[in-house]
Amino acid sequence: MTRWRPLFGCAIFLASFLLFLVEPIAAKQLLPTFGGSAAVWITCLVFFQTALLAAYLYAHWLTRRSLWTLHLSLLLVASAAAILWRVAQPSALASSPATTSPVLAIFAALSLSIGLPFLMLGATSPLLQVWLSRIESTGIPYRLYALSNVASLLALGLYPTLIEPNFTLKTQWLAWTAGFLIFAILSAVLTWQTRTSTAASAALTLETAPPTPLFKKLLWIALPMAASMQLSAVTSHLTANVAAIPLLWILPLAVYLLTLILAFQFPRLLPRWIVTRLLVVMLASLAYMLSQVQTSLPLRVSIIFFLVELFVSAIFCHAEAVHLRPARPSESTLFYLLFAAGGALGTFLVGVAFPLVFSFNYDLAISFLMTALLAIAVTWPEGWAQRGLWTTSSILLIVLLFFLNTAYHRQTLVAVRNFYGALRVNERISYPGATIRTLTNGTIQHGTQIFSEELRHTPTTYYAPDSGVGLALQSCCAGRPAGQGRNIGVIGLGVGTMAAYGQPADHTRFYEITPAVIPIAQHFFTYMRESGAQIDIVTGDARTSLAAELENGTPQHFDVLVVDAFSGDAIPLHLLTTQALEVYKRHLAPGGVLAFHISNQHVELEPEVAQLAKAANLTARRFVSPINEDRGEFSATWMLLCQDPNFFMIPEIFNHAKIPSETPHVPVWTDDYSSLLPVLHW
């Protein structure tokens, strides 16, 4: 019966490939609904790990019953669901979000769209391994688990490099659905062939091994949980504090999968004594990195360090879990089940529980503390040297947590953590005695106000009077009769800095997706309270709100519409598509100006905005303003777009404007196609 082994391998490979290919596809389609938030991927990870747990539970249950007809029926229903979903509701993932409970909204969207197909794909590897062992009357072929992880790694590698840059989302979904149908047919054939294969005598022979103790079963949960916590914490840290780009979803997950491959396929490649020593080094390095709360490292250094940290921690946890795997075939699916339970629990803690429990982000420190505590448990039999080492390490990590807590609270007026990030208002006294307040999300500044008589009402950071947006506001309504105010729209509230430009008779309308930002801007900063303009705030995703206003027949007729949702390195791609630009244009008054804030360390947005302007028949110019530390002004890059080319002939505008560079290799983004890879610079 060994002739069936290649088919089993193909089915497991295809299932795992499709399983991890659908993850970035589904998450990317969800991004616009939730304002491009980096937390979308972390929440998706929680769903994927939870769904994988359900799949392993199903496999564990099915191997103990002869219900092959049920499995065939579910394959048929899942295939029909995949086809109907693609045909009937290809964009249903992008439904209106529940901003008060985005986690539940993401779970509901993913459950409806890919829930049952994901369940069938996830159950394939452990289920077919048991069935193959029964056919061949051998032990569990654990190496097929490594094969499944190779397929998963391949899918993650191909998506950002080949699939996303070259295919639209619609094409990706159609190709994935076709692949799922092929998988369903192959899986149905194998289910039919193995329906009567039990190999009872072989199973009885192998069952002479003693049952696994409860303590080891608990470690089957705890070790994968720690590795999964590391995955979620590192991914969250990179996307929130380095660059919130989809590519950084995939790199940590690829490293995580690589550790699974090494642990299951090459368990002796990295001996424990090497891994434990590396773990100690990474523990000390991480403690140093986290203690430097005011220091930011270059992109490459940060990415490499945290990926290495994740690799060492995850390989330790996974290798130890594999070392403890059962010898009895009847416990194999239980092992996978508890392994998956640990993974789901780890992502749940970091992705859902910690943001609710902690006002500050302690995720990395807590994750490594859990790893150190587990190191005590698994190395305890090796003697007091190891016990002392990891006990001391755990104590030092607890001390680090207290240090971080003290550092975070120092000079902090308020701290709020939710789905959209960790917001904190810091206050400090600068020379010659002025109070400065700053709103940060992670390590990214979202606005600053200097509370001195001279600068209290002066726009700071990226919004200085000589910045692109400052020039646009000063020049947009030249020649307008006195008393006729300007109508200004701003996507992204921050601390309300743009309100400083408000004059009597002006009207400024802010669009803000993060509810927690609004009371912070109103109570800890005075830009809006002391503005001369009438201020309105619209909550929710800006593009969704603007589109709804058009549907209701109420275009805003903005003289200037400021698109400033790119603070730090977060790129909400749905705000930079041809469809989004069409919405903006319909809200502009005749001769109105679009102002895009494109300051960014790692993504070159200038060529993409220039392509969008060209596609929309708008004239585009780039504006770069210098640093002025005395006035709290940063170097800022803005792109101004206008249908009237005469606007750029206004002397003050003409003297600062630069023609955007030509980059024909950058394709224009649409709702169905976008890729950051062509505009990334490291």
C-alpha cells in the first residue's frame, strides 16, 4: 500500500499551501474596512490559529470514528461554499466594520468567507498522517508535518514576491478557489480509499508504549503557546514601530514556520545546548533593546534583530515540544490538537487579551518571560546550573517589566491601548521652560503642541506654515471676498494640529477612525478648542464616511482636502487608489486642492501619488519643508494635486513646488490591485 504515500504527500502539501496562501489574501482584503490598521493582521492570526485548533479537534475526533461519509460531505459543502462565495459576494469581506468591536467583526467576516474551507484544509495534515499509518501499518509519519510546513513557507514566500505584485485580488481569489477544488477532489479520493483501512493489529502492537504523563501534555500546550506569543509580539512590534506594511506580516510567520520545519524534520540540527545558550544571549539583548525606550534603530537592524530573536525562541519551544511528542499512535492527533491549542492561546493573549488588560505594550517582555519560565521546566532534570540560570533569567525579566512600567509612566499624562494601537500623551519641559505635549502611537509621533505664548497656536511637526499643506491653506482661496471662509477637510485627527489654521468663518471637518484619539485631542491639546474655525469630527474610516456622504447627496465642497493618514510608516492602501481619488475629487470645490502627506522612512509614496494624479487628470507637485527645531517643525514631504494648473503658478506655490519624478515601473493602485514592494526602500 506504499503506492499511496505520494498521493498523501501531494494532498498534505497542497492543503498547507492553500491554507497559508489564503491568509494574506483574506487579511489584505480586510485592511480597507478597518482603516489599514496594523492590528488587522494580528487579529487575523488569532482567527487562523483558532480555526486551526478547530481543524485539529475535528481531525482528532474523526480518527476515532468511522465517519468517512461525513468527511466527504463536508468536502462537498466546503467546495460549494468556496464557489458560491467567490461568485455571489466577491467583496463581502470589505463590509462595513463594527468600529466598537473590530475583533468580532474580523472573526465574523473570516468565518463567513473562508471558515469551512479553512477547517478542511487545516484538518488534512494530522488526519492523513493517521490514515497513512493505518494503511502502511507503521508509526505516525511525522515528517509529513514538516512537508506541510515547507508548503506553507513556499506560499508565504511567493505571495509578496510573485503573487501580490502581478495579480489582482479577484484573480488571486479565483486561482485559490480552483486550487481548493483540486484539493477537495484529491482528498475525497484518499478518504474513499482509506475508509476500511484500520490496521488494528499494528495499532495494538504500537499501543504497548506507556501513555504520556499529564505534565508533558501540559507542555504540549505551553511550549507552542510561548512560541506563538513570540510570533504575535514580534509581528506587532515590527508593524507598529518599524513599518506597518504587509511584507512584515509574512517575514515573522515565515521564520515561525521555519522553526517548525527544523524541529520536526531536523531535530538534531541544532542541539539543545546551542539553542539554550543562544536563548540566553537573545534574552540579554532583548532586555537591553526594551530598556532603550527612547531609542529607535534603523529598519534593517530592527527587522534582523527581532526575526533572530523570534527564531531562537520559537526553535527552542518547538524543538522541546517535538522532543516530548507521544510514542502511541492513538495520542498523535491529541498531540497536534494540544499543540494547536497552545498556538491559538498564544495569539489570543497577545492579540486580544493584552490590549484589554494593559495600557502599555509589554507584549515582548511577557512573551520572553513565559519562554524563560518554560526553560526552567524543560531543563530542570539537567541539574542546578540550568535551574539557577533560568530562574535568575526569569527574575531579571520580571525586574525588566517593572522597569518598563516605570519608564512608560514617567511623564505620561494618559495612556490608552485598543485595537488601533497604544496611544500615550507625554509631557516634558524644554528650554527655556515651555511645556511640550506629544501624542505617540507606539514610537510614532502623531502630533506635538508647544505651550508657550509665542508658539501655543503655531502648527508644529509636519504642518508648519512653509510645509506643503501650510502653503496650500494660505494660497487656496486667494482673492476670495473678506468674510467668506475656507472649507477644509482633514483625514486623520492626531492632536488636531490642522485646526490651528482655522480662522473666523472657516469650517474644518476631521475624519478619524480611532475613537480614543478624539477625547485626547480635545482635552490634552488646545488646537481645536482655541481654533477660530467651526470644527466637526466624523468617526469611522474616512473613505467610507466620504463615500456615504456622496450617497446621501451631501458633497462637502472642500477648498482643501488633507489626506494625512500616513503618520509614521502606516500605509492605508485603500486611501491611495484610483477609486479613493475619485471620491476625493467629488468632494472638492471648483479649484480645490488635495494635499497628501507622504513623509515616510521606508516607503516612497511620491511616484504612486504622481501616478494617481495622472490617472485622474490632476496636476501634481511635491513640496519639502526643512527642519526647525526651535519651533518643533520636522522635515515634511507633501504632494499637492489640483485640477486647475494655474494654482501652481501662484508665486508662493511656484517657488516651493517640484515636479514629481517619473517612475513608469510603478503601476497605479486600485481597490483590486496594490503592492508596496515596488516602492519600498531599505
